[in-house]
Amino acid sequence: MMDSGMYGTYGSVWGLFLNIVLILIIVWVSVTLLNRSSLVGSGNNERLARVEKDVEDIKQMVADIKEKLDEI
């Protein structure tokens, strides 16, 4: 009756190690599935392209404004 507490997974170093390994596997599978999701992959590339285009447009606008200020 005294040894009944040793049957849990935290009763030994191996049980703790097993729990840590299981948690790491679950986290790894979750991250892998999220990265392979078509919503994340395609949307991110399209957003990046739009941001790059917007940055170029803003750079051009700033250059135009600078030229106009230099003329004044």
C-alpha cells in the first residue's frame, strides 16, 4: 500500500523524461502543421509582395517631395 504512489509517470526519472518527450513531440507536430497550412504560406508571400511594393512607392513619393522642397 505504501508503494502505490510510484506507479505514476512522475515516479521516476524515466517517467518525467517520457512526459517531456511527449510534450516536445506534440509542440513539434503543431508547429509543423501550422507552417504547412496553405493559409499561412500563400497569404504571407502575397502580403510581403504588397509591402515591398508599398515601400517602393513611399520611397518614390519621398524622393519627389524632397525634389520639390529643394526647388523651393
